[in-house]
Amino acid sequence: MKTSIQSPTVLLGGMLLAGAFAAPCLGAAEAPPATFRDVPFPVIERFENFGQEHGIPHYKVHAVLKTSDGQLWIGTYNGLCQRQPDGTFKRYGPEDGLSHKMAMCLAEDTATGDLWVGTMRGLNRVSGGKITSYTQTSSGLPNNVVYGVDVVGENVWAATAAGTGAMNLKTGEWQIYDHNNSIMHEPWCYSVTHSKDKIFIGVWGGGIVEHDPKRGSFKEYRDPDGDFHYDLVPDDGPINDITSWVNWEDGVLWQSTYFGMSRYDGTGWKTWVEEKSPLLSNFVNFVWPLHRVGWIGSDKGLSVTDGTIWVNYEVGEHDEGIRTIHRPGQPPEVTQMSTALANGFVLGIYVDDDEAWFGTSHGLSRGIFAPYKKPATVAATQP
Amino acid sequence: MNARGFILVSAAAAVAFAGVGGGGYFWSLAHERHWSGHPSLSLVTCNHCHLGNTDKLPWAKPHPKHASPAALAVSADGKRLYIALDELDEVVEADTASAQVLRRAKVPGGPFGLALDDAGERLYVACRQQDRVAVVDTRELKELASVDVGMAPVALALAKSPDGERLIVANSGSDDASVLSLSPLKEIVRPATGREPYALSVSDDGKLAFIVSRLAEREKPRTSGDTSGFPFIVPQTADPYHVMTPPASELTVLFTRSGRVFKRAPLDSAHLSESIASVPARGWMLAPLVKVRNLVPITQVANGWVMSAGFAISDLMGRVIQLPLDEANDYFADPSGIAVDAAGQRAYVASGGSDVISVVDLGRVAAWLVQADAATRQSAIEDLALSSQYVIARVPTGRNPRHVVLSPDGRKLFVSVRLEDKVLVLDTATLKPAGEIALDDGGGSDPIRRGERVFTKAAHTFQRQFSCRSCHPDAHVDGLAYDFDGDGIGDNLLDNRSLQGLAGTAPFKWNGKNLTLQIQCGPRFARVLMRTDAIPPDDLNDLVTYLMAQPPPRTIPFKRLGRPLTPSEDRGRKLFFATQRPEGTPIPRARQCQTCHRPPLFTNRLPSAVGTQGPRDSTDEFDTPHLLGIAASAPYLHDGRARTLEELWTTYQTNDLHGVSSYWSKHQLNDLIAYLKTL
Amino acid sequence: MKTPLFWSLAVALPVSVAAAGYGYVEKPEPPAAEKDDGCASVPVDPALVNTNQTTGATYAEDEYPYYANTPDDMIPFRGVEPYYRYWTKRLPFRGPGRDYPDPPNLKSLKVGLLSPAPYGPEGARGARTKKGVVLAFEEANAARRPGQLPFEIIARDDAPLWGSAANIAVDFADNEVLGFLGTIDGDATHVALRATLKLETYMINTSDPDPTLTETQIPWLTRVFPDDRQQCFRLANLIVKQRDCKRIAILRESSRPGRVGVMHFINYIRRLGFPPVQHLFFKPGDKDITMQIDAIKAAEPDAVLFYGQPDDCGRFVKQLREAGLKRAQFFGFDRLQEASFKENAGAYAEGMTICYFFNPGRPNQVWQDFIARFQNRWGEKPDIYAAYGYDGAKLMLEAIDHAGPNRFRVRDYLAGLNEYDGVTGHMIFDGRWDNIVPITTAHFKDGAWHYDPLPELRRKPVSQTAQATPK
């Protein structure tokens, strides 16, 4: 006797998908400017793409970050780049002191203006035009392969292939967290982020580890199914233990995996998988939250959602852009865009109230928003 | 007892004595060999291992303290001069007109740097030994408040801009700067600086702070980053110091309001910047420096190319050029202090090693800059003939002028003559002495003080190129390695070792061949380094007395002194003293940390082979350094190849010869290093 | 005793395999039969049967419903239709790169080889793997025609600490390898695999038995080495369903390989209704496990499963028997086949049953030829590690030959394979690129291991099957 498990959320998702599978209404080749009043987050009107002709030294752009002084930085397969006023990119590589050419992740210390760069061989501080590197052989960094970095108070955190390390920027002391001294199931860390008082570590095979630095305590969020074959029940916890990225913003924790997406808002979990939700692909590389909206980079394009409405951006067969808006109970609204993401394999995202940037496997993209009403409270971005 | 009996008894006694003596001899040999793990025992005495404690070492004993004036600050009306006396824990107020001391106030913690507010009501004091800034009410001359900052603050400056007031503090011990708000008095942010930030100055608009660092980043291979590939391709045979980049110290530029870093400008091949002054009229910052050429053979002393004094000019964007202070055949070592008049016409640079004030005509400097092309400007520091175009006078002072400050009207220059316990007052119009403020008797009867005078005196070297202090600021390290070999090849660098905490650690030199400091600093030095006559015997004895009185450097924040070890440090301690691996297999005695680095000095004073022989080293045995204050004396190993402590057991560990580390997790290595930093 | 269930499953096997997704309709042609060594055995293992009745789904040709070939009655949450089912299709790599120009000025076609640290038992196994890999490279290079670039091995030894395998993977990328091979240790392979995903360099694993390795959803990995999951359900089936054991104790190494090695066995026997009565650990090299022995004896097991290095397990088999545990049957994993097990277990090795990949003495011509070539090159017989190392290397070289010096096309070639014929036999890759070919069991009898015949293979090599065909 087989039992089918269906939660109310599933039913809701089913209704949503019923709409998705209904005949989509294809928009004009280039839609007129729209305000998308019912979409509670900015909708991208067009993309501007940047590649090697703009000085980006490699196809692959792993990470993108606009720092609080307005500078745009990207981490590529072949160096760290800073966008110049003329729109070109200036490269910093090993010859400039970067510990390895592959820049994987970026974080800003907003107190000092320093940029921290994780590479495939060490952690780097870019400060005042100078690069200082920290490696596992020359410092307390747990491992040279740094997938994620974050600055929390007076500590810089690095998620590495052999644990997460925290360096106190005042004392230079390192603390390592791994399976030996924390609840961490495996030591293979992919990302690290923070809330006001907690650290969240995305662990490959270990779900999400929450650390309270004041108490020194740990807590973990794991896929309750306990088996990777299935997602037995939706919305019951992290979709999977193989966390590819974790990010926190405004009380909401987002987890991306190669098995789908999860979100925890402090009271309950919500999970999304392809085919059963508008999520473009289960293979999600990155998530960037802003105003409780998740900007989700997968191997198949970009998904943006507040949990109810979804807007997907894909690259068509002829490199055209395809934007699909999924509204509950309505057929998807598909619009062909004359511009598209540089590539559908999205690796890194930065979004603020003015624009969005995407690092892809084949170039950098800037998303230009259609007119929309900006949130009332816009954080100061200048030092 | 008859004769026969006497003979028998004597014979028996002789046999017993011989037995005991011989047995004792062989027992002691075996004992030494067993515990030292060292096959060659000719140097070993009981004291090598059984030094009970450090209480009787010269640096642990009380010794005379002197006024030793450090920083100076003049009130806005020019009437009051404040003097920091770090050795005495005092701040002195003097009347500039009469050159008399008016009041003294106790400010514990080694007051070293001073900053006075515009109203002259608050004196901010950097207390080097207690990692704090004290606020002194100048009306009462009494400490009002205190705020903790980074380690070993030595200089501070007020920044007043339309955005608000800030106090910026250079923390020489923690390589950072504290940015403080004044109301409330608290630290806002602590950005990293270069190594050992030592002085700072604020731009005229109060928006930017320029911080110079005393030490350079160590020279490194041209291919940057972690090139070793540890742990899978440890380059055991690689030459760790081929094709080095020259060292560079850092000029750090901060936004004063936010404390964010605007720029880190390298001062190429330069270090030992101990002061910086703003030239508002020209939009410059001026910082004295020592141009160091440690990568060329030290034999070049005779050719005048190892180090020379100069100064950096930075614009407000942090773009830097360097100009010489020295002359082709006369050097003005250890440029320590600088002051610039309000009009930007003259700069006064104190040369602590040469006991002179060099007067620089900034107008001529500006004129030269205008006519020189970019290439000429960039290479100007190499042209020792150039200084004659703008250095208009060399004014003698007393021994070891360190800090200088001008009266607001620019007519008086106050010079802290540190090793004569006085402040010299110079008339800037005549460049003649206009008086002096005596703070103590000069300490001439104290051999330690006399020794420090020898230590800081450049006259002992050929053409007065440098003093002992030029490489050993505060008798510590400059963080560089030098080429001492006379082969002229430019390899076989030797790491500069700290002179702090030296007592009880003989022999000296990396090969351990100098049994005493008299040998180390005497004729051999004259031949290799100074290239002139050896230091006279009496001076040499004073010098040794001074060196032996230098305690190990402090590497722990003041507020943590005396506290128990943290869990991590304690785990590191256990690792340091481990005699077996976790699974119970013994660690060979010769490879236990404590065997060679035996407490309390953490050296057994014997040469050891720990797998660090370089491709052109003639031996694999090197003197075992003591570990007191080891955290503050990077780089490490005899040739300074290890830039951090971690590299000792990663990049430069060979077959577990330098301690058995192959079983360590990264946790354990971090624990061990945490422990070493407490020594 | 052959139960009705056995017979029904035995009959169902060909049906199920044919329905399993490859769409082969021809009557299967089994490979040449191997001689039964006379040992008690079960010629067809019901554990291989998968009827897909659980899912009730029908699958298209590109679907892979038989993840890891897990038998129906050992599948988690059987009888429940999950909200979402993974690995029914192979994950595509949707990134760019296939049309990127070839690297300029190539002098060789580089392949990385990540070996375990060169000491200890894993070091010895890694050294044997390396010999197999080197032989494959030497043969391939000898067969190169004029103008063809030679293959080159970029060899690196792992270090057991600090996640060095990740650094090595980066080093491979810095050396511009077109793919890499390795390694034994599950930790190291996981770490390297994570880096591989970012570096986009294909990995062929030749010796890591960690079942979780391929569960990470990384489309840059093929494993030619049958993993511990295969052994787990074989052993679970053997112990519970064929030997009728109900009180099963587990004594395993306290390590990550130990933990994940028996993880699925525990799940399987629990799902069969008989969770372990004891699950105890030992540290590698432990001499005294009195406490564990006492606990096992107190549990009165009828079966004990050992997981660990063969010398440790051999010692503990002896100690358990000498402590009076006479009745329980002893089982183990493949490594107990190594000599140090029987050396330490002595006479108590008799009656031991383990899983093993195939009979190393089998008369198969391909296998025998390989043994001859290997012996000629290295002066010794190849073991399982050398053989899978050889196969992995051949497969990688074949992919490079086929795809040219482009990592993405190499990936596509390897990730597109369903089957491959190597010296170790026929391989079948599932939806996670795991080799799920049936493996066998072995019994220690009269001082030697006796191998059961391989269960009949009901699949036929098809056109997609890779063959060493030099261009």
C-alpha cells in the first residue's frame, strides 16, 4: 500500500503548478516598460553584459559584490577585478599579491572598508590598494580552499574545505570549527553568513550549523529525511544536507543546495524543488536575499521569489532572454527579452535597491530594473 | 695505622674515588646525551638545562630609570610644553619661556606619545606599556579618564573636521590603529596598519590620517602567495630566498571619521619611519625613513650602500617619492623626529644616531621637484649629492635626539634629547641653542645608560652610516634578513635576531660561535659590519651591560598579563611539552620541543640540526634561539625564511626534524602557536 | 535454504533488469561462465533484483530508477511515495565550455593522480593503484601515433590532515589537467570532489568505497569501484535472508570510512526487521578491545560484521573466538581478503564470509592478459586496486582521446557512459555514475579464499560502451 504524503503547502504548490502547466501567455518580443505593480520586488527589464572585451580576464565570474563605497568587485577564474569608472575592469592577480588566481567569494568589512577575498589557495585582505594573504601554511586558516567568507564584528570568517576558521582582526588569533569541536557533521564548509547574533555555516553534508558566539553553542539544521534518495516531505527542514550556499537577511535564512532551495523564517521551513515549484533547477549555486526576497542563481538561470510570486530569467536557445512570472493561480507570464543573462549558469549575485549584478560561467551581467517603488528604508551605502 | 695499612687504605680510597669520579663522569655524559639529545657535548654545562628561573638574570633585576624624554607637545599659545617620560611614568609640564619644569604628573603605563587639544585643556597620552590612552586635564595636570586601545600605543593625533572629532592612535604592538570618538571617549574601529605603526599626522582638513610604520614587510619571493603547495609538494630543495623582492614599509592613510582605509602606500626599500609631519601649505606629508638595502652583501658598507637616511614626501593621495638626507661621505643615521613650520618653509629632522638636526629648505625641495622628471624623482633617494640642494644646516644636539616640535610661531624648536634627559630649545632663526629643559642628570653614572648611548651612536660605523639601533630598534628586530657573507653573491641571508631577553642565552650568532657578547659586538663586528675601529673596551662593556638589561619583548596585551592560559594556549602548552603522540608512541627526545627549547628561557643554548639547512648553507646546525617574546620577532629560522610561526611546521618542516608535527591537526598547530605567543 | 521469495526474485531478475531503464530488448548474453570453486554459494543473488514496484513509475531511456541498485525491501520509506525523488535522471552539466578553444602550446595531455599518503595500508594500496595507472599510461603512450600528444601523469600524494586533497585538486587545475584519478580515502575524495565542482575538472574514482561520495550531486565524477553500498545490501541479504541471522553485532573502525561504510548495512538490516544488537567501535591499531568483546558476547549475536583494516579485523576475529564467541557467524568487507587478515586471525579465519568484487583467479582472458602485462611491467601480480586504477586510467585516456583537450567535452564523454568493459569486468553506471555491477562473495575455507561465481549479468554492452580505440 503506497501512501502519498501531501501537506497543505504541497496542495498549494500543486495549484500553482496547475497554473504553470496551463498554456502560458507569451508576451511580445520586447515588452513595453511595465511597472509590475503586483510583483513585490524589482523586475529586471534588461541585461547589460560584460566579458573579456571589458577587461574581465576569464569567462567565469564566481562572485560579485558592490562595496559600501560603491565600488564593484568581481572574483573570476583568473583574478579579482574592480570595475573602473569607464566601465572596464582592472585585474588583480597573484603578481599583485593575491594568493591564487581563482577568486571564489567576497565580503566587505564595512568598518574598515577592507575587502576580503577567498580564493582556491588562501584568504586575502584587499585594503587601500594592498593585498595581504593568509594561507593554511602561513596562518591559522584551516584550509587554503576558501569557498565562503564573511566579516562579523571584529572577526573574519572563512568557510574552507577543512572547517570554518575565524580570525580575530584585533588579536590575529584563529579559531577553527569543524567536526572535532563542534556539532558539525562534516568539516567541508561552503559558506558562512551571520545574523545579528548568530553565525550560520553552510556545510557540505552537514546542512546548516548555527553558532552562537556569545554562548559558544552550536545547533544544526539537517534534512530530516536522512536519506538523499528522496525529499519525503516538503517544508520539513533543509531540503538537503549538501549546502551549496547559505545567506541570512532580515530574519530569514536561505539555503541553496544541489537538491533545491530552503528558507527558514524563524518559525517554519519552506522548501522548493524543480518541477514541483517554479524553481528553475535543483542545482542551485547561490542565493542573495534582499528585503526577504531570494535571488537564486542556478545552473539554469535566475529565480527571484518572495515565496509566493516567482520571476525566472532564462537564456533561450538563441541567446534571447526569457522572463517568466509565476503568480499563484494564474498562468505564467512569459516574456521574451532582447537581452539575456550572459549565461544561464549563475554563480554569484549582488542586488541592491538600484541594480543587480550576476556572475555567470560565461561573463558578468547587470540587471536593469523596470520602474518600481523602492522600499521606504534604504540603508546608507556610503561610508 | 702502619704504612701498609695506609697504602691499602689510600689505594682503596683512590680506587673508590676514581670509580666514583669515572662513574660520575660517564653518568653525566650519558645524562647529558640522554636529556639533550645532542651527541656533541663539549659546550654543555649543568646550567644549560638546569637554569632554575630567570630572577637573577640582569634584565629581571631592577635598574636605574631615567627621564628619557619621548614625545613633546606645545600648547596653542606656545607657553607650555608637555613632555612624556615613559621610563618614569610621568608627564611633565614646562614653561617654554623660562625653560623650567612647572609640574609633574604620574601617568602609569609608560607615557610615550602626546596630543594636546586646541584649547590646551586635554592632553591625550599614549601609554605604551598598558595599552591605553590616558586623558590628562592640563589645569590640574591630572589623569581624568582612560580608554583601552591596541597593544603598545606610541603616538596619537587629534583630527578635527566638520564631520566631528577623532583621536587616532598608532598601536605599535598590534600593528593597527585605534580610531576613537572623543565624546564619548571610546574606540570606534581598529583598522590594520603596516608593521609597527609608530607615528601619525592628520591632514589640515582633518579628514585623513597618515600613519607610518617602523618595520617593513619582510622581503619575499617574487612569486607571491603560498607557493609551497604544502603539504603535498614541500620544496625541500628549493632555495627559499632566491630572487627576493626588497622590503617595503607602509604608509597607511585612513579616513578619520570612519576609520576606513583609504590607501596603503608602500615605502619601497624603506623602514624605520618614526615620525611624520603635515605640510599644509604644500599638501604634503613628510616622513623620515631609512633606505635599507639588506639584500646586497653587507660588504657594501665600505661603499656606503647598506642603509642611508632620507625622507618620504607623500601627497594627500598617498603618492610617495623619497629624497635623501645623507651626503655622499657623511651619513645622518636614525632619522627619528620631524617638525615642519606652519608656512611649509622648513623641516627639521632629528637624527638620533648622529646627534644633529638637519634643516631642510622645503622651498628648494619643491623647486627641485618641479624641475625633475618622473624618473629622476623616483630614483632621487639614491643620489646622495642631492641633499646639498635643500639641506641648509646640520645643527648639533645632545645624545640621541628623538622627538621634535615647533612652537606655534615657529621660532623655537624643542628637541627631546633622550639620552641626556633634557629638552633642547633651538632658536630657529639662528639655529643656535636658546636654552634647555633639564629633566634629570643624564645618567652618566649608569652603565646601562652609557651602554645605550653606545648602542645608538652611529659614529662607530664607517661614515656614520648606522648605529646598532638602526637594525635593532629598541634593541629588538627590524624584521629583515641581511647578507653577511663576504662572498659578494647576495645569498646566505641571516635573520636579524632580537637583542631583547638575551641574558643567559649565550652563545651568540646563528652558528653559536660567539661565547660572549663582547666577542660578538667587538672586533668581529668592526671587521664585518662597522668597517672602522672596534668599539673601545669600556664602551663595549657598557654596551653589553645595556644589552643584558633588556627584557624580552611583551607580546601579550597588558590586561591579559598574569592571567591563566586560555584553553587553546593550554592545549598548546601540552603539545609543546608532549613526550608521546596521542596514541602513545614516544616522541624521540631529540625531537621534543622542550629538549632544545628548554624553559625558563626556552633554549638549551646548543646548536641543533632541525632540517633547515639551505642549499648554500655550510652547516645544518644552528644555534637554538630562545623563545621569549617569539611572537614579536618574525621572521624565523636562521635565514628568516619563515615569515610566520606557522611556516615553521608547514612550509619549512622537514621529516619531523623540527619537532614531531606530522600528526598535528590544524587545531593543534593553532594551539601551539597560541601558546608560543604567550612566552 | 531457498525460499519461495528467492525463487520469485530469481525469476524476476531478468525481467527487472530489462525493465530497469536501458531499454534493452534483446535476450541477454551472459559473459563466459566462471567455474564454481566448490564453495557453498548462491548463484543468483536476490539482492540484485529490483522490480521498481515501489515507485510504480515508468521510465524513459535516459532515466535511472535503480539508484545504486538498492533492493526494494531495503529502500528507505518503501511503500511511501515521497514528495520528490532524486537521481532518476542524470544531472546534466548546463555550463559552457565545450566550444572553448584548446589550450595553446600543449606539450602533453595531462591527467592528475591523487594518491593516498605514501605510508600505512592505504599508502600500500595507493602504490598499487599507481602501478595500474602508470601501466595504462605507458600502454597508451606506446600506442600513440606520430603527431599525437603524449599523455602525462601529474602525480600527487595526499596528506591525511588539513584537507590537503582540495589543495591538490587546485594544483591539478593549475597544471591544467584534463581530468584526474583518485583516491582511496573517502574524506580526501569528498574534499577533492568539492574543489572539482568549482574547478570543473572530471574525476574518475578508482578506489573509494564511501557510498556518500556520489550522493553529492556533482556531475563531474565517475566511480569505477563498486562502493560499500553494494557490499552492504549484499551482506544484509546474505546475513538476514540467507543465513537467517537475527541478532547482528557490528564491530567497526572508529573513523569516517568506518561510519559511512556500515551506515547502509545498518539501515538495510533495520529495514529487514533486525537492527543491530550491538554497534561498537575500535581505533585503528587497538590491541585491547576487551570491553567491546564483553559487550558483543553479552548481546549473544548470531552474526558479527567487521569493518576496518584487515590486520585489525583479523586480530579481533581471533580475540572474539578465543573469548568464547563460538556460535556467531563472522562477515566482513572486501579488505579482509588481504593477507594480513588471515595472518592475524589464524585458524579463526575459517568460516569467514566477505564481499568481494570478483574472483581474482578467474580464467577470463582479458583479466589474465592484464595480469600478464602487469607482471611483466612490475614483477608482481596486480590486486584489485591496481586493476581498478588501470581501468580508471584507461577510461580517462579514452575520454581525452575522444573529446580532445577540453575538460568539458571530456566530462560529457564520461558522464554519458552507461557501461564500460575493463579488465575488472563489465561496468554499469547508474544515475550517479556509480559502477553498480554485481559483485560476489568469498568464503575462507581450508586456509584460502573461495569465491562464488558472479551473479549472472543480464545486460549487454551497447554502442555507448567505451572501448579503447585509439584515434
